[in-house]
Amino acid sequence: MRMYSGRTTLSKFLIGNLQDAKNQEQLAALLIDVAAAVKAIAAVTGKGALGGNRSFADSVDAHGEEQHKLDVVADELMVDHCEWGGLVAGMLSAEHDDPIAVPAEFQRGGHLLVFHPLDGASNIGMNVSVGTIFSVLRHAGTEIPCAADFLQPGAHQLAAGYAIYGPATMLVLTVGKGTHGFTLDREIGNFVLTHPDIRIPEDSSEFAINTSNERFWEPPVQRYVAECKAGATGIRGRDFNMRWIASMVADVHRILMRGGVFMHPRDTKDPGKPARLRLIYEANPVAFVVEQAGGAASTGRGRMLDVTPAELHQRVPMILGSRNEIERIERYHAEYEAGTDKPYVSPLFGERSLFRAGI
């Protein structure tokens, strides 16, 4: 990353880091529009119960799930800020079944914007951090984009990031030149670079997963978590901490700040949903951010960014974080597929009796 003197605003950062990119002016302008939408969403979420958006709306999203009022508001704010500037050809949101067309009165641009306007909406009533996830893809040609135009592997992303609405509002962004964090200075209304070149430690002793679903996981994930829980008495030889916020943005942000593993693995809890996270506008943007920070993101069986989407709202298992831990989990999946895995057995428990003899 080019070095700057003084405080580096998001605009200044984009000017310095997109000089060599094709259509860099359009891409930079689009990311500024996204940041403006994030500021507006931050203002709404920051009002909490005072804003009257805690309850459910009288509607469902693209997945048949009830929408919070704030889901709808955040979606509208992102669309309103980004549809009019001649920068996007179309958009895709978690809240819509089909792509969002740019109104006829607006000029179309050369990019596609995909986003989840409010990740972690179930935490709204508890005043727990929520976030916005976004990604920019290139749109080839001049035609109005159709669904197939959005079905690009994550490796094709031009930029991606997320906003987290917590004690401070942060925008974490990559344009393919590392991962960088910007904090919203509310006094001047600007995002300022506060976390340049974020790096995820290659090793970690912390993992995040919803352990209430343990009985539905595949054996490789059960094996990994069992070894972590065994701590210093097990084969890992050290204690691990488990964290789970139920807001992917919040969990991933913690991993970027201090390392760890986040897992939303394949499971059998709902046969109609073997995985939870949506590939195009949840898994891929976060995977890009994590890889650019030196981490790894996987389905458990391969690199996340190499997966080609088959449908707009395709779900995918997601395992990301510290590189060495992700490589271990992928190895466990490979051993399971090959039939050579050795599931962890606690040294305290035998196969037929409560305790092993002599212990």
C-alpha cells in the first residue's frame, strides 16, 4: 500500500490504490457510494429502539424468512445510494429474489454490486453488533444484466468488504491490495484509515461455531472441535477458547483483529439447507477480505473463491480464519473422504466403559 502523510480518508486511499485498475474512477466512486450508504445505515441502527425498527416487517425475504424492519430500511438505503450514479449495471441483495434493475431514467455503469444489507439481524433487539457485507463484480457488455451475469466465482471480485456497527462504525475493505480498516469519524463524517494492512495470525487458539448443532455436523468438523475442546490434555497440547456471536460480521471482525477460526459448516439439521451462508453476497466477499489479510477461506473441501455459483442465492459451507488451522480442517475433510481419518477419542473415556482402565 502507498504511504500517506496525515490522516488518510477513504477517498484518498482509493485514489492512491486504484490508479492502475481498469475503470478505476468508476470503481472508486462506487465504493464511495457504498460508504455513504453505510453511514446512513449506521445512523439508523445507532438509534436502536428509538428508531422504531426493532420489530418484524410485514414481509419475508428471498429465502422465506421474516424480515426485520431494519432489514428493509438498510436494503432501501443501499439501493438508493448506489443506483443513480451511472456506476452499476445492476445489483443483487439478500432481500430480493431477483437482481435489482437500475431504473430506466438512470445511466448504467460497468459494475455489479452484490450485498447483504444487514447481517446478524437476529441480534437487533439485543444491541449486539450487526453489519453490512458487499462486493463489486465487473459487468461485461452493455446489456441489462440477467441472473447469469452475477454467477461469477469469488476470484473475479474487484473489491469487497463489510461494515460493522458497534461502539464505532468500521468499514473493512479490500481492492485486491491487502485488507484495510476505516473508522467513521462522526464529527467530520468521513471514514479514516485506522487499521492499515490487517494481517491474520497463521496460528490461533480460538474458534467460533454454534456448538448447539454439533450432532448435525460432519465427522471432520466434530473431530476438529473435539480436539479443541480437549485443550492441553488432548493432542493439540494447548487450550482453546470458543466464541460465538451469531453475527458473521462480528465474528469475522474479531478474527481479523486477533486471529481464530469461524465455522458455519455443512450440516444435516435442515435437509433443505445443507449449508447456511449465501455464496455470492456473504461467503465470497468475506473470503476475499480474509485472504487479502493472509488468512484462508474454505468450504472444507476447497478454496471458497474458486466455487462457481450455480444460482443467485446458493448456500455454501464456510470455514475461514488463521491459515494453519484452516489447512488442518481441510486435511481432516480429505482424510474423512479417503477413509483414513482418526476421530479424536478422549483419553478419559473408553469404548465400552466410562473410564479407561488405570486412569
